[in-house]
Amino acid sequence: MQRTQSGIAGRLARANPTTVFLVTLALALVAFFTPGVLGGLLTLLLAGAVAAVLMTTWRVQTPPTRAIRLLVLTLLVTTGLIKLL
């Protein structure tokens, strides 16, 4: 049998989308409502995780999906940097 997906891509494909959404939402809310530098760092950490997923799945996404994901990534980074200041 031939492997069709590598390590992390295979795990991402098997993940329950609802669970992933709810965990990401919870992390984002904690990061947004944590004050000061810690909140900014948590937001930037979340942005890094989103960037890693974006890079891993870039080839299989349609252009509109790519644009939306880049917009979300930009908003996360901007929010994180604003919270750091």
C-alpha cells in the first residue's frame, strides 16, 4: 500500500474539523482576553500555528480560500503586535 499523505498532512486530514475549530476558537479567545504582553505573545503563537497549517495545505487550497486564510493570518499578527505595544 502506498502512502498518499505525509506526517502532519495526514494527521490534519484525519482531524475532526469541528474539534479543530472549537480548540482554535478557545485558544484565540484566551489570547485576545489575556491582557498585555502575554496576550500578545499568545496571539502571535497562534498566528505561527495558523501560518504552519497554511504553508502545509497551500497547494490544495483554492485561491479564494488562500485569500481568506491570509487575511485571518494578517489580522492575527496585527492584533498580536498591537497587544505587545
